[in-house]
Amino acid sequence: MMSPEWWTRDDLRRGTDGRLIFAGHDVAALAAEHDRPLFLYNGARIRANAARLRAALAVSGCAHRLYYAMKCNRFPPLLRMLAAEGGIGIDICSPDEMDLAIACGFAPGDISFTGTAVAPRDLDRLLARPDLHINCDSLAQIRMIGERTPGRTIGIRVNPGLGTGYGDSARLTYAGERTTKFGIYREQWADALGLAARYGLTVSTIHFHVGCGYLSQQLDAWDAAVGEAASFLADLPQATTVNIGGGLGLPHRAGEPPLDLARWSAIIARHFGGRGLTVAVEPGDYLVKDAGLLLLSVVWVERKRDTLFVAVDGGFNLHPEPAHYDLPCEPVACTVREPDPSRWHAVTVAGNINEALDLWAEDHPMPPLREGDRIALINAGGYGSAMSSNHCMRGDFVELLI
């Protein structure tokens, strides 16, 4: 039988006394310093994830560049850490994200914008930074840029009509059988190139992003999408960069193997190797998701009919992904008093929002818990605090970067 604590690794493990250790720190002790939900991030894990990804790209033989996807986590100390590291750009999708990136130390030339439904007021702010790279998501966006800044260099986001995401989820697939709002489809391609030519715009980059959270079992589908997207390059001999987007996933449940980066790299090499192109990647989740925990306090433990509930002081408004996308943040006890998993109980971990879907986990094995204990939700580093809301006016939390 697989261990219920399948997530154990060097920087996230049990101490000999059963206490959870993260980035060398006693998690329960850190949580006790803050009387509210706490997002905790491990900077060393983020840097290690980036190094692993760079190494895989190096094996592909292609020149490459990472752009951290800010929408995943915009905690300023985290952004400042990445900017200070150097060698990594930042992917943004709004003018306010641009301003934050610059304030945290990223130069405009290290920023790549890919947004959708971009209003004229947004473009005016973006175009005021001539070194900022913009990937156009629609014919209208190409036209508006051409009208305002003819002769500018741009990228075009294409939609290959193929995609994939975590668990083959339709909600996490951005390009597929169902028509989506993202990018330029093949039947619009000639019009897009015609608009660029009309305004003297140089198209330096093909961009595509076909889904989120894909793992090894989705790589065949990802390979097919990459091949279809690469076919757009035939009409752009002057292109210097292909941006393959983000979406690289990580295990969320027991039994899920990590993404096979060697195979991922080989796909990139097969489609883009030897073409003189720089391959840009926009990882968000892959860099920060497993580098973060959300720490909550147990407020009561009570059986209702046939279900043992563990109620905690934070709800799905603090991390909407599990409710919206079925990307779980698995609850882990910060202190284990019963080390024998066969004596653990199946519990439902419930949040403090007055909504029926506010459940962190159902029928989830956990050691005995009592009021005042802390639990950690793993894989909480991405799309948690950045997507949080003040629903029920319970949006208060603290963030800390180790």
C-alpha cells in the first residue's frame, strides 16, 4: 500500500518527533507565530525547480529563456528574489503586473506580455515601454498596436486547435476541440500576417500555451499540439523565438509520477532543434506550486452522521484551484501523534466559507487531530494567494518567504 505521506522529499519531511519540517523549519512552530492562515514559501525549492528546468532545456540543444508567470504568485519578496537571481524574465498579463514587475527589479526588456481581451487603455500603458515584448492574442490587438506604434516588433499567440492539461481536464485545456478565446487559429493566420505587414510590424515570436498541469501521461497530446503550433513557423522565416508557454505540471495525488523532463526536452528538440530559434518557457506552477504550503488551524473535530469532519480556519477563497479546477492541495498534519497509518481516520477537511463546495478533502486519511492543531495544505505555492478573494470577508492571511 502506498504511504499516505507520498509527498515526502528532502525539504518537506517528518522529523523524528512526528513534526512537519519544511525548508529546515518546524512548520507548526512557524504557524503558531501567526494567528491567521499562513502561506509559506521555500525560496531554495523555487531555485532548485528553475535549475532543473534549465538543465532539461540545455539537453534539448536549443537556446532558451525562462519567463516566470507572475499570475501564479505575485508575492513581492518572491518576485524580488527571482529578479535578483538574474537569468530569468517574467511573464505578465496586465499593466498592473508590469508595474509590479518593474518595481520588484525586472527590466522592461525582461518582461513578456501575453494577455487576452486587452483594452485600449491597457495597450497604451504597455506600449509606453518600447522594450517590453507583447504577444498578440487577437486580430484586434495586432491592429490596435499597428495603429499606435507602426513598425514595432511583436509576437503572435497561435492556437493549434490541440491541447491538454492535468488529468485531461477540459477546464485546464486551452486549445482543443472546443473553440477557446485564446490565440489566432489557422483560419485567421493569413489575416494576422496581413495586418502585421500593413503596419510594418515585425513578428519575431510564435507563442502558444495549450493547457495547464500536464504530466507524463499527457505528453503525447502535448507533442501533437507542439507539432501543430510549430507549423505556423513556415510562414515566418524571420522569427527568432518560439514561446511554448507554461503548463508543466507536478503530482497532486498519490501515485502520480513527476513530469518526465527528459521526454519533454526531447519533444522540444525534435520540433525546434537546429532551427536557430530561442525556446522561451513560461513556468509558473512548476517553479512555485510545490514550494508553498498553506497553514491552517483546526477549530473543531466532530462526527456528523457517518462523516468525521475536521474544520479549519481557512476556506476555498484562499486557494480557489481545488474547487474550480480539481487540483487538490492535500491536507497534511503538522504534528503526528499516531505514527501507524493503519490507525488513522478517513476525514473530510472543511473550510470556514458558507458554501457547500468549501471542502479541502473528503475521505482523506489523517492521524487523530484536535482543536488547535495545525494542518498544512501542500502544493499551495501557485494560484493560491494570487487568486484569493475576501468572500465572506474571510480573506485575511499572511505570506512568508523562507
